[in-house]
Amino acid sequence: MKNSRYVVAWSVICAMAVVFCTGSPAQAQTVLKLSEIHPKGYPTELADEEFARLVELYTKGGIKVDVFPGGQISGDEKVVIEQVKIGAIAIARVSSGALGSFNAQLNVFALPFLFDSKDHMWAFLNGDAGQKMLADLAPSGFIGLCWYDGGARSFYANYPLTKFEDLKGKKYRVMPNPLLPKVVEAMGASAVPMAAGQVFSAIQTGVIDGAENNAPSLISFNHYQVAKWYLLDEHLRLPEVLFMSKIVWDKLGKEQQAAIRKAAVETVAFQRQKWDAYEIEALQQVKGGGVTVTPVTDFTPYKNAVKQLVADESPKYAETIKSIDAVRPKK
Ligand code: GTR
């Protein structure tokens, strides 16, 4: 117990280096580490950089955010989240799919076909219920700062995958999350949970037949090089989250906390704009890389396959789903 307290205290010191620029405490600068799995230039990474710029501006140099892109700290978001929880990493940007293992309310996003569209998702995320979900990360040891767009996720594989029936009996990687394996299994495939950093070689060596993600991730993780079929069934929209360690947060002053919040909120429109442009470009790059991309015109078999699962799981998220339905675009 004594030992683990020591580890936590030491970790927080590492996450929160205080640099005394001139030796005078009045000019001390707090340096916070931010972990990002995607490489430099990816839409979320650009938003992290913008966030860092704004934090430094709004704290008048009192806080510097150091962005570590490309999974430099860890290519496993589960490890990153654990480190944020104990205060060893101050800030991270991860998928809500990964964070769902630490904060169950987020697993609502792991329900397939939850949102009708990108606009529908944002109407919810920007509304009171979406913002409350960020606030409700606190009991898990996190301060939710803002949502970012993560597009829609679809299946891709190293064998001809052009229709629903092709999923049957194949092995697909999923993010470690309590609900995601059930989604893939409901669609007839078997689910293999693993970290994003392991997927490339797992596809290459045939440990798995495929995975599921948005087009930008197929490029950023180079998966398009080993998976030559991409079936755009768009079964999930998992928003990205920028969040902070509550342990580190609680050590900051009120003004610094307000500056961090303001900076985060202001990066949302920035990230969405970068995302919207890159989503289109990345799909072109995937096609240009020799991948056969098949759009889905009839979603019926996909939706039918997960119908029972959605019915079984939905009661756990009844309040949130009510708020999601309330902003569902009229048909
Ligand atoms: C991406 C997301 C990453 C990571 C990855 C995954 O869409 O941006 O943060 O979670 O998916 O599948 O592990």
C-alpha cells in the first residue's frame, strides 16, 4: 500500500514536471505530457498540437503541453489510459472504445448503428447529455476535456470481402472493450481483442483475417498495405476523447483548469474541419494503395444481425439513448 502510494506520487511528478525558468517560483512552468497514438499530421494529432498552443497562450506560459505522437509513450491505448489514471501521463487522446473499459457509460457508443450520421452524433455530443458524459468520467479518475470526430468504422480484410456473408467464420481484431467482441460475433465473425499497435503484423502473418476502423486509421497504421478489401458498412461511430488525469488536474489552480477547458473546447471545430477533409483524402489514398473498396447500399443484413444484441444491451444505457433519440434527424 505504502509502495503503491509512492509509485503514484512519483508518477505524478513525472507527468507534471515543473521547470523553474529563472529559479523564481513566479516564473515556474508546469510541463504536461500528452499521449497520442496517431502520427504527426493526423487530424487528432493536429488538434493536440493546437490544444498545446492554446494552453500555453491562455496560461501565459505557465503550462506547456508536450505532445508525444505516434504511440511513442505506448502503442496500446489501454496502457496509456492506465498511466493517465495513476497520474503518470497527464493527458491523452484515445478512442471512446478504449476508454469504455474504464468507464462503462461510454460503451453506449459500441452499440452498432447508434447514430444515423455524423451530424446526428455531433448533435448529441455537443448537447447537455454528451457534455455530461465527459463530466461523468471523474469517478473513474479522469477529467473529460472534449470530443473529437473519429468517423465511422468499417471492416477490412486480407481476403476478398465485398458483402456481409464474407464476414462469416473469419477472425477480426477488436479494441479491448467489453461490448465490441459481441458486435463482431453477432455479425458472424470471431473477435480477437488486441492493441492497435499489433494489428499490422497480425494481419500480415494471418493471425487475424482483418480488423475494423475508419479510413484515416488504415493509412496512419499502414493497414491498407496488408488488407486489400474494405467493406464500408459503417457499423460504429466511436468518438475520440481528449481527457486528463484527475490526480494531475487536482494539483492545478482554478485559473489553470479554466484555461485548459477553454483551450480544449476551442479545438473541437478545428479537429472536425481537419477530420472532414482527411476522411475523404484518406479513402482516396486507400483506393490508390490498391484496396478494393465496396460501399454498402443495403444495411439490412448488418442491422438484422445485431438487432438482438442491441435490444439486450440498450437498457444499460437507457437515459443516454433517450437523449440520442431526441436529437435523431427527422426522416
Ligand atoms: C482509431 C482511433 C485510435 C485507436 C484505433 C484502434 O480509430 O483513432 O485512437 O483507438 O482506432 O482501433 O485501436
